[in-house]
Amino acid sequence: MNIEERVRIALDIHHQAVVAAYLDVINLSKKDAMKLGYGLGGGIGMMREVCGTVVGAAMVISHKFGKEEPDPKLKKEIYNKVSEFGKDFESKHGSIVCGELLGLRKTEKAVNKKSCDQLIEDSVRLLEKYVID
């Protein structure tokens, strides 16, 4: 699947967007992805905290590279990937916090206020470099 198809899928689905755009990469059913993503909207449950697209990206990275049994070394590697994604996202947008990204919460940060659709698209495009070999 190419990146433009991923973006189209993500925008069509919206709140379950990032996870659903990478079903082919993480081998998860659309039904399960939809169910997993229901609580991500509005900065996780409309609390305006960490942007749901960032959380969705963390879920995709974790599912792609994680395994079923505990592995402290691997867990640290995945933490690093997720953290790097978050830093890249924040570098582009000025924040990873939903309320700040949408201009609903005051902050001293220089935030590039964008719509949810723009943030979804940017997350999908950014995630590509983390999960596609």
C-alpha cells in the first residue's frame, strides 16, 4: 500500500485513523483496529491531552516491533522509537498535546495550530519512516 492510500484511509476513518491506516503492516483486523481506536479522539477520551494520532502511532510501532513475551531490551528499543516519533511530531507541530494543537488550551509554546485531519495526515506520513522497512 502506498502512502497516499494510507492517508485516504486514515482521513475516511478519522479517530481510529492511524492504526487503521497500517493494518497491512501490523496484521490486525479492521474490526479490532476500529475497536482499539474508539477512545483516542480528542486527546484520549476528549481530555485534550496527548493527541490521539500520536497514541495511535505508538500503538502501531508497538504492535509492529513488540512480541508476546517480556523482553526488557526490546521494550527499551520500542520506547526509543515511540519517543523519537513523538519528538519528530512535536518538532513539526510545537506540541503533542491535543488542546494545544487545536488552540483550545493556552500555552507559551509556539504551536502550529492545525485541524484534526491535518494532524492525522501528518502522523500517517511521519509514521511511514518508522514502520516501513
